[in-house]
Amino acid sequence: MWRRASLLLLLLPAVAHAHPGHGPAIVQVGVGLDNRFDPRSVTVGVGDTVIWRWGSGFNHSVTADDGVFDSGSRTSGEFTHRFTEEGTFGYHCTVHPTQMSGQVTVVSVAGADVEPPRLSQVRVSRRGRRHRIHFTLSERADVLARIQRRKRTVRAFDIAARAGANRSRVRTRGLDPGRYRIALTAFDAADNRSATLTARLRVRRR
Ligand SMILES: [Cu+2]
């Protein structure tokens, strides 16, 4: 699709945001004399690895609350686990179960934003020869507008639209007189796509 290249660029910041650190997250196990995991909670993307590093020389373990992973009690070295499913996973130290607990939140790499934008109240107004398209959006989005005649797109343009009510000029100069439709589809920054809504457009003879 012709939009892909530009949308992919828009998508990158969203991925980076939902995917802190871009790769493994490192957690210190036992810091000095403190019995704690530092940081206590981390967020990674699906498929990322968390590395726990023993720092104090005292005995600690990294043990999943549901038993899925367990480093065993040890005083040094590293333990790693790769997270392949979305969710929140609690873990603790079996030596200090009341003091030491932590959690790993695993998010989809496609981004936390999976909600498509919602388009509504699409209509065309006309004053003299000037047409405008009006619509309402649930969130900020790029709106692809296609002017169609008998289901064929004869002209397309983009509207950088905001949440709430929007209106935009529709250039009809050069179009043959007749009945058209304008089809609108909204894409948010995470590339979620709205349903396509249409409105009628009538181009009169000049
Ligand atoms: Cu411990």
C-alpha cells in the first residue's frame, strides 16, 4: 500500500515507547545489604529477555509466583528468562519471600495502542462552489479521503485531523459534474485503522 512507508515511520516512536530498553531488561538482585529487586518492576516487549544479576554476595532466588521459572538460591551470577506472552508476571525470592518481590509486564510489540480511531458524523457541505467535508474523530489521526465515482477513486488526499470535530476543504475543481462519494478512513499513530465511512458529494456544472 502506498501509505505503508510513511505510516511505518510514524509507528516507530510508539513501538519504542511500548518496548522500553529495546531488548533485554536488567534487574539487580540484592543491592548491597538491601534485600530487593532493582528495579522492582520492568516492562518489556513480547519475545524480550529479562536478565537478573546478583549483586550483593548474599543468597537470593528469582522464582516465578506461578513456578514457571526459578533460578534457585545463589549468591552471584546471572539468571535469564525470555517472555513470550503478554501479561503481568510476579516473582519473588524464596529466601526473603516477604521482603523481595518483583514483577515483569510484557506488552505486545505492536504497541499498547490497539484501539482503532472511530469516525462519525461524516457529511459534505457546500457554499457556492466550495465543498467541505465534516467529520468527528475519537482521537488524533491521519484521515485518508478518497473521492470516488462508481467505486473508482478519482482523487485522494490526506487530512491531518484532531480529536473531535473537523472540517476540511474538498477540491472539486477539474472533476466532471456529477455525483460522487467521499470515503474517509482514519489511521492513528499506531496504524490502527477505522471503519471507512462515506458521504455524498455533488459536483455541479460551472
Ligand atoms: Cu532474597
